[in-house]
Amino acid sequence: MKKFKIDLLPRIIIAIILGIAIGTIFPTPLVRIFVTFNDIFNEFLNFSIPLIIVGLVTIAIADIGKGAGKMLLITALIAYGATLFSGFLSYFTGVTIFPSLIDTGVPLEEVSEAQGIVPYFSVSIPPLMNVMTALILSFTLGLGLASLKSDALKNVARDFQEIIVRMISAVILPLLPLYIFGIFLNMTHSGQVYSILMVFIKIIGVIFILHIFLLIFQYSIAALFVRKNPFKLLRKMMPAYFTALGTQSSAATIPVTIEQTKKNGVSADIAGFVIPLCATIHLSGSTLKIVACALALMIMQGISFDFPLFAGFIFMLGITMIAAPGVPGGAIMASLGILQSMLGFDESAQALMIALYIAMDSFGTACNVTGDGAIALIIDKVMGKNTTKNKIE
């Protein structure tokens, strides 16, 4: 008798719906149980993310061969270009639409963020290194292994990759729906989902439509390279989109993003290289959201804004957010410095910016993650033949 199995995407959707549906009726002690699980699982995820990057990226670069350096440069340029495009798209759309939606000269008001339920206990699992250190280590090891004639160290790296893959399939993916359920359960129970979203409903609507347009545009460009239906390519990335919607972390969604990217026809080597890299350097959705939120707040307060100011801000934002950790809200935390120095945001404006951003954090992250698949398609088409050639040699 064949065993019935629910795929990852339906399980994630069910988890989100259940979390929102019963969040208001669940007693606090029961909510705290799931919050405690989420706290521990989140610690494990943060511990695992650098290992995932090292395990997957290192051997991917080593297998690709001497073309890895060129591929790294091309991927970085495409990711940065996509991030800049989203920032300017957000600016010009906001300049056109926001003045008719937002009353100017409105003083900033405190946005009260409901305090989430605290866990019964916490278990600290410090990561061995941060995300950027893991990336640099992966590049160094991978490029070094690609040039070595000996396969001894490469075999060790391949065994480590197998360990990471088994950890992902046996631990992270099975527990992911429960983790996402706990996130939405806590947010709904504490009132965070509705109270913050309703304050900026018009802005959020515009940003959401921009996210959809951006994803369709990215996959339309990728479809020109691979000669496939962009909507079919985008549909296969939906499990990654919904996973990111729940985890609010591009890095935590890497395993799912890689699997769905391979289903779109991208080779395993390219997917294993591009997806972990883009999880850190490709932030189109987050950039779009930060630019739109910053512009909206400036319009709301009657502060003058011009194109040269925002152009410099967008260029700096694309670089600054590379340092954002692979955790929920990391992008806005990394951008606070340039919000203050370049746009003149004071403490109250920064607090309002954080509240507005966090309310939509999952949608921006989902846009980032899904866009990674489009970049992988382009890289696979541009570098695929070179990759195969280098591996044969």
C-alpha cells in the first residue's frame, strides 16, 4: 500500500493558515510551547546557516573549476544590478503614486509593537562563524580546491557536503512547517499581524504589487535566456516563496530554493553555487521595500526629497545590505546607518521605519529568494557550457 505524503508547499500553506486561524484562541501557555520550540529551532538554524554555505558553496566552486572566479564576478554583478533596478523601480513608482495616497505634514506617531510571547526557556547555540565569514571561507577553499591536482581535500569537502545535505533533508525540512506555524501563531496571538499591517495598508498594497511585478519581470528576463514560459518557471519556485514567507530569512530558505531551482532545469553545481551566494548579495525585494518605506515616511512628514539624494542612497543600500545577517529583519538593521547619515532619519523615524519594514519582512524576503532562482537560470545558461567543460578537463 502506497504511503500518502503531503508535499512541502501544501504543508507550509497549511501551517500559515492554521497559525493565523487559531492564534487568537490559543491560550498563552500553549503558545509559549511553540514559541519555545521556535526559539530553539531558530538557534539551530542560525548555527546551521554558515555550515550550509560552507558545505554547499565550497564543493560547488571546486567542481566548477577555474571558471568559478568568472562565475562569481558575473553572479555578483547581476545580483547587484537587479538590486539597483528594484530600488529605482520603487523610487519612481513611489514618487508617482504616494503623494496621492499619503497626507503630507503628518507628525510621526509611535507605532506600538505588541510584545511577543517569551519562551519557557532558551538554549544558546552560537554559530561557528558569521554569514560573510562563511562565504569568504567558501570562496577561498573552493577556488583553492579547483586549482589543486590532489583530490584528498576535495573528497573531505564532498563528505562534508553530504553531511549537510542529510542534515537538511532529515532535520530542517521536516521541522520547517512546524517552525512556520509557530511564527504565525505567535504573531497573531500578540496582535502584531493586524495592528501594524493596518496602519500602512495603502503603502503595503503598492509594495506588494511592485513585488509581483518585479518577480514577473525577473523571470521574463530569465525566460529570454532559457526559452521557457516565465510563469511556469515562477510557479515551480512557489515552495521557496512560501518558505521564505514563513521563515523571513533568505539563508534559512536556501535548501528549498536550491531544490526548486534544480526543478527548473538548473544544474546542481550552478544551483549550489548561485543560490547560497545570492541569499546574501541579492536583496531586490528588501531594497524595493526599504526605498518605498523611506520615501513614504519622508512624504508623510513633508520632508523634501530629490532624485540625486535617493540615487546615492540606493547605490549605498545595495552594498550595505550585503552585510545583513541571514535572520529576520537583518536588512533593515544593516540599513539604519545610511538612513540616518544620508536621509537624515532621527530615532523616531528609524523606529517607525523598523516597524513598517518588519510588518512586511516576510514578503520582501520571499521576493529576494524567488528572484535568486531567476539569476540561477541566467547563470546556468551563460556559464553552463563552461562549467561542463571545466569539469571534464
